[in-house]
Amino acid sequence: MREKPLKKELKSVLKEIQNKNAEGGKIITAWNKITESFIEHAEPGALKKRVLYVDVDDSDWMYICSLKIEKIKDGLKDFFKQGIIEEIKFRVGR
């Protein structure tokens, strides 16, 4: 039996924890609705101090996401009235 690489295993565990967290689950749900066209290339990685860190596949997808930043921000504002997310930062390394 082949074991999963540690990075994938940790990512899987963290995603499971995040989904159990109500706020994290809401962020993922909102993200999936807002980013249908590029959902396979970018995903929320962490929320720290009102900054949503989004992991993208590569620099090309980072650029594409940055072009859509206003659409993403507007969608998240509609989903979260309280201003849970004030800033979005993209990082390569999905």
C-alpha cells in the first residue's frame, strides 16, 4: 500500500478541521460559489487577522485571481455581512 506524502496528508487533515469550524466551512462554501470558473486552481488556505490567504496552483493562476479580486471581495462581502474578511492575499503552493 502506497502512503500519501506528508504534505497531502496534513492538507487533508487541516481541511477537515477547517470544515468542522463553522466559520471555515462558510468561507469554503462562499468561495466555491464565487469562484466557479477557477475553483480547481485556487482555494482558501487560512484566515488570520481578517486576511484570507488563498493558495493557488502557480503564478499564472495568481495573476488570474488578482484580476478577479474585486469580484471575489464583493462576493465575500455579500456572503459575510460582518466584515470577517478585510483583505485577500494569494500565495503559490497548492
